[in-house]
Amino acid sequence: MEPFDQIDTPQTPPQQPKMPLGKAVLINFGIMVAYMLLTSLSMGSGPEAGLGVLAADAFLILAQVGLNMLIGFILVFTQDHKQLGGALMISGIIMGAIGFGSCLAHAAIMEA
């Protein structure tokens, strides 16, 4: 039984931290566009240019996806950064899917 002279304080449910997935994907996409631009500017023209761009882009995308997965896996098991770790792992999967498709398209554009 509660006394009637107490002021009712509204109960606020605990708020869960927001999932930073959109920000992680946007930053990773910006990094991917930057190094694809740099590889296309640094490669010459000719019949082997498309293959060189393909190899450079594939290596950089693989490194980016690997770092995202590794850092995300480490952050998932820390106390304060579980949401960020999950976002980095999902972002790594998204960058892997988008990155290798755009890598092949980038090589096809360089050959044309």
C-alpha cells in the first residue's frame, strides 16, 4: 500500500543505445569509393590495366572486409561496444557484397 501524499514519478524504461549501422556503412562506403578512385587514377591504360585494377581493388576490399570483421568481432565481446561491433560486422558483410561487384564493374570500365 502506497501513501497518497507521495508524488508519482513516471517510470521511464531504460533506453537501449542506437545501432550505429548506417554510420558504419556510410563511412566504409566512403573509404571504398576513395581507394577505387585512387586505383583508377594510378593505373595506366592498355590491355592489362583492367586486370591490375581488378587485383588492386580485390586486395583492398578484402583488407577492408577483414579489418571490419576482426574489429567487429573484438568489439562484440567488450562490455561497452557491443552495438558498434555488430554494426561493423554487418557493415563488413555489406561491403563484401557491394565491393566485389563494383570491383568487377570497375575493371570492365577500365578495359573499355
